[in-house]
Amino acid sequence: MTTVCWFRRDLRLTDHPALLSALEAARAGGLPGERLRAGARTDEVVALYVLDPTLWRTAGSPRLAYLAASLRALDARTGGRLVVRLGDPAVVVPEVVRTVAATSVHVSAATEPFGRRRDAAVDAALRAAGSSARLVATGSPYAVAPGRLTTRGGTPFQVFTPYRTAWLEHGWHSPAPAPGDVPWADLSSEPIRDVAPTVALPPAGEEAALDRWAAFVSDGLADYATERDRPDHDGTSALSAALRWGEVHPRTLLADLAAAERTGHGGPGATTFRSQLAWRDFHADTLWHHPDARTRSLRDVVLDDAWASGPGADAAFDAWARGRTGYPFVDAGMRQLASTGWMHNRVRMVTASFLVKDLHLPWQRGAAHFLDRLVDADIAQNQLNWQWVAGTGRDAAPFFRIFHPVTQGRRFDPDGAYVRRWVPELRDVPGGAVHEPWLLGLQAPANYPERMVDHAVERTVALADAAAARAARATEAT
Ligand SMILES: Cc1cc2nc3c(=O)[nH]c(=O)nc-3n(C[C@H](O)[C@H](O)[C@H](O)COP(=O)(O)OP(=O)(O)OC[C@H]3O[C@@H](n4cnc5c(N)ncnc54)[C@H](O)[C@@H]3O)c2cc1C
């Protein structure tokens, strides 16, 4: 029997329950209860990737270039048997099923709005084509599948900390066993499209991800709890793109964290890292329950007319995006993003806060820019982190918590090394003074922009906007 393993956000072979399920169904001669069909090949699994033109049109080039590299790595892992097809999955998948007389199509469940709609359309298309093959979902890209956890009252969690408690209590499966030799079907494939990377990409693929993780566990994990906030140090795992494409599953990481703790090597780093993976699941859970959180604020914090608009707002957005705000920590982050397709988490928070609370632009504008530029761009993590910073999310930082672009820089980049690395105009400014070039007087580099706004003033404006919204809501309620 031939089955299809349709890879999407799970571009790996190890710890892959859907692949095991495809293999098992192929070996068992179909899903339990199915009859063997005449003419079907035996015991083969098609490794399918469908390049959806919708994704291809809308995703930014760093993300696509990384995807192309990751697909090449997966193709190599399958001995060149990855079958890439370009087209609408609702057309391509039934076509492949028909060609090989496949009995089932195995996937890791899609949980974000686009993927859920796509899978429903594919399942409907299989039925409409009269195929008995069904889409079989096993596992998801998360440790605990979105929607699985609820409060005692059966409602979705609103707040992260109780969610994490329930997440830890619920636990997760051990990593799935290795698939062994998979009898991959030999089908013609379209070439994996070349995407010229606009940024220097990290190595892609399962092996690179596992190597990076092993190096991090041995050299970075013990200090992660303190180092993770230092953009001037290399203190995080840099695994977000690998997790985004499923080159490694969080289950694998969680098992290794537990092993590190058992041998006394995890320290507080293991606890903190686990917590970050819980944030990842929490944001996916939020999007599961609120698909419209992709574009809509989960709560309104200022009145609609408080947001900046028009040519002035466009110019402000442009200065932010180009890293020309005159606030070195913000500019360093935006330039790191432009050069590498990645930005340190601490700086993502500060740059996002600056856009929303200093420039008074809606979070959706910044989120769209990040989605376009980030190599790890992920609809749940990006949109919900933006909502967290903007104060509009489920368990969001309150709107009045406004990141100070200078204090944050002085605290997390105390010697200014991060700023000097990304803002060459400031390379000759020594130490932490680099965070406030306007205090340098005549020594201030002439080619670095003036501060485009005064943070103290804009903070007051943001707080007044939020107060006005609260007052308007109170009036409405009376
Ligand atoms: C405004 C904003 C936008 C963001 N957009 C994205 C995005 O599109 N894609 C994305 O993967 N992450 C996003 N993040 C979360 C976080 O910044 C990145 O996951 C992290 O910087 C990736 O680097 P790392 O792998 O070295 O992280 P590490 O510190 O090594 O963390 C390990 C893993 O934990 C997860 N994680 C860490 N922090 C968070 C967090 N705050 N929320 C959710 N998961 C987290 C990630 O999967 C990460 O790879 C965003 C954060 C902010 C504030």
C-alpha cells in the first residue's frame, strides 16, 4: 500500500509521529479496516511537499529562502525522494493520491487559521474526487496541541502563568522513535525553487538544527536564564526558524532539558527555556481560540482615532523600519533585522514598543513588517507577541508598561557593543554613552539622525490616549 506523508511545518524525519503513522499504514496495507485496492504499489511512502502559490506570493524572501534551503536538506535526508509540487494543495494532494493510489495522507495537524482552512479544503477535495483516502492528523508542531488545555471551568486560559502550570501538569509525549529505513516512493518532482537570500541565512535543515541545539545544551543552557536578555552576547539558542519549520520538535528539546536536569547540567536555564516553549504553545493556543487575533486586537487600548495616520505617520514608519529613529538601541535592532532576518527577543520588544507607544502606529503595521523580514516569521508567535507588547493581547503587558529605549539599552547592552555592531555611524563612541548620542555635544557623529521624537513626551501622549479610551468606555457603560 502507498501512503503519503505530506510535510508542512515538520521538515524532519526524527521525532515525527505523522511519518510513523504513514509508515505504519503503508506496512499494514492501509488504515485498519481498509481493503487492499487492486493495482496499488506496496509498502511505500510518498514524501510530499506542496509549494502553495499563496504562501509563495505572500511570504517574505528571508522566510522563503530558508524554506528552500530546508527543503533541500529534507530532500537529501530522503535520498532525493522528496516530491515537490507547485499548486493549490486542494488540487495537488488528490492528484498525487490518485497517481499512486494512496490509501491515506498523513500530516502533523495544522492549527493556525490558514492551515486549518487549507486542510479542510483538501479533505473536502479528496471526498469530492471520490477518493477513500483521508487526511490523517497525528501530532502538531507544539508540545501540547493548541486548544487542548482549558481552565477547570472549561474555558480557554486568559493568563500565561496558570496556562504554564496546566501545561506542565499535562506534560507531553516522549520523542517518537526513529523511523528506520523508509521505503520512499520514487515520483517525479519539480525542482526546489531557488530564492536568492537577501540576508545571510543560518544553515537550514534537521541536522543543522540538532547540531545547533546540542551545542547550545553544552555551552549555553546553564547560563540561559541570565544571558537570554543580552543582545550583545550569543546567549540564546537561535532555534526559532528551525522550530517554525519543524526541523526540530519542541518535544525533542523538552526531553533533552529533562535529561540535562537529571544530570545536573540544566540549572535555572532549563526551567527558563522550558518556559519560553510554554509561551510558544500559549500564543498558538490563543490563535486557535481567536483566529481573528491575526489582524484584530483582542482588546482595544486606545480609541481608533488616536493612531497616527497620513504622510507623517508613513514617514515615521519608514524611519523606524530603516533603523533611523535616532534611538540607537531601536535602530540597532531594526538594522539587525534588515541584515540577518533575525532580531534578539529583548530588542524585538523594545522596537515594537517604540512603534506603538512612541510613534503611535498600530501594531499591525509593525507586525506585517516583521512577518516580511523575519526568517522565523510565524503568524502565531509574531502577531501575539506584538499584541503582548501593544497591550492588546490575551495576557498582555499592560498598556502603561512602556519600554524606555535608552534605559533598556543601558541595562541589556551596558557596554554598547550591540549598538556599535549594527550602527556603524556610532562605532567610535565608547561604552554605554553610545545609547545617548545627543549628550555627546560636538563629538556626536554628524551622520547619525537626531532623535525623531522625545520619548518622555510620547510616553505621556500614549498614556493620555489610553486614559481617554478608558474614560470613553466608562461613559459608554453608564
Ligand atoms: C514583537 C515580537 C515578534 C516576534 N515574532 C516572532 C516570530 O515571528 N517567530 C518566532 O518564532 N518568535 C517570535 N518572537 C519571539 C522571540 O523573539 C523569538 O522566538 C526569539 O527571539 C527567537 O530566538 P531564539 O530561538 O534564539 O530564542 P530562545 O531564547 O533560544 O528561545 C527558544 C525558543 O523559545 C521560543 N520563544 C522564545 N521566546 C518566545 C516568545 N516571546 N514568544 C514565543 N516563543 C518564544 C522560540 O520558539 C525560541 O526559538 C517575537 C517576539 C516579539 C517581541
